[in-house]
Amino acid sequence: PEEKARGITINTAHVEYETAGRHYAHVDCPGHADYIKNMITGAAQMDGAILVCSAADGPMPQTREHILLARQVGVPYIVVFLNKC
């Protein structure tokens, strides 16, 4: 919708599954600056987050902002995953 009108393509993923005692939903919230509004909406419903950072490239400009936004909407747990190690 908004992204498409501006000519921006943002791929997302959403996977859900459950065990006998718990429901899980994995949502890929891209770090694209134009996607922040939608990321906040999704993050407000999360019990935890996994922040993926490239060991080769280091934190991106919006990494700190994503952590602050997650905390502001009440995400209690954040795990940092380093890829490209």
C-alpha cells in the first residue's frame, strides 16, 4: 500500500506454529527505514524479539532505533543474533 505507492518493495515473512503449551509466531520485520511504522504495530504484540546484526557490517544506522522502539512498546526480551561471523 504505502510502500508500493512510493515504489518500495519490502519482503516480509510470518510463520506460526504451536506446541501443547505455547503459541509461536515469527515475524520478519525488515530494518528498512520506511517500514518503521509497521514494525511498531507488530512489535507491540510481541513477547520477545531477535535482532539480527551482521558481524561483518556491524550495526546499521537504524539498529539502535529498533532497540529503543521495541523497549518503548513493551517488548520484554531482546536476543541479539550475529550472522556472517
